[in-house]
Amino acid sequence: MSWFIRFNKPYDVLPQFTDRANSESPRSTLSDFIDLPGVYPAGRLDRDSEGLMLLTDNGRLQAQISDPKHKMAKTYWVQVEGLPDSAALATLRNGIELKDGLTRPAKVRLIDEPNGLWPRNPPIRVRQTVPDCWIELTLREGRNRQVRRMTAAVGHPTLRLIRAKIGDWTLDGLDPGQWDSLPAPELNVGQQRKRDRRPRR
């Protein structure tokens, strides 16, 4: 039996189980919320970002989800400073030249604040003279701090970043800090034989 879980990572939580870099004053990690032996994140989510993480104890499944070559779609809710115009949105869609090269085409749209969104702790810094808004951004690549760099490049710095979806998996029904177990998907790597990988209950 393999574990396959989804987790709603709160803000300011490291996307790993230990804080080796700060042993004298350890920061909050996944181990403060998840007490399962042998599970590891399938991909990362920055400490200052929130939202969906997938974890498993199956190495092949972990690679299938996290390896950029599989181009699994990841959708983010992004609160940005200012109100992006059609030109800024088109630039995000078509690709932006960053220091590490041109980004792939992305899906981008303006959205209302997501329904049922939890308050962030601590709250974002609000500038009374500058409006803000939300966009939904779907990528099929995963460069370091890519979403933040993309919005900054079009003049709209990211204020809050929440990953809402990875492939077909969403945050639905999960409060910050909560996780649940799911039936593991069938592997699609090489000629790996299909198996029933339902987690223990």
C-alpha cells in the first residue's frame, strides 16, 4: 500500500520535514502537520507561498508529478499590486524573458477573490493608495519563484500566492494545515505496470 496525500500548506511553513539550516531556532516544517513515515513532497512550494502540495511514499509517482518534463499543469491564485491591463495579461500568457530564459505560454485571467479564502497570518502589507486584484495563472513549468518573477516583470508584484491545483487535484475541502489521503493515480512512466495503489485508511 502506498500513501498519496494532498496538503494545504500554510504561509511561512517550509516545504520539507526538517529545518537543517536553522537548528538553533527551527522554523515550522511539514512535520508540524504530517506524521506519516516515508512520505516526501512531489514538488516544492516556497515558504512564503500557500496552498496545495502533494506527497507520496512512491518514488516513481513523486517523479511523475514533480519532473518538469511531464509538464503537469499547476494553477495559482495570485494577488498582485495594481490592476494589470490587457497588455500585461497578454505578456504573461505569451511568455516573458526572465534571467533564466523565456517562460512557456501560460493561461492567465483576472478573477474575483476566491470564495471561502482563509485570512493569511500575517496579513499582506496593504498600500492605501495602490489597488490590488487577483489573477489565476496556470503554468506547465516550475522555475524558482517563477510566478513572483513573472508578475514583477510586468509591473505588478505578487502580494499573496496560493497554489490551487496540480493536475486534476485541487484544494477543495482542505483548510490550511489539513491533509487527507487519496487513491494514488496509476503510474505513467515508461512501461510501469498499472497497479491498484489505494492508501491505507
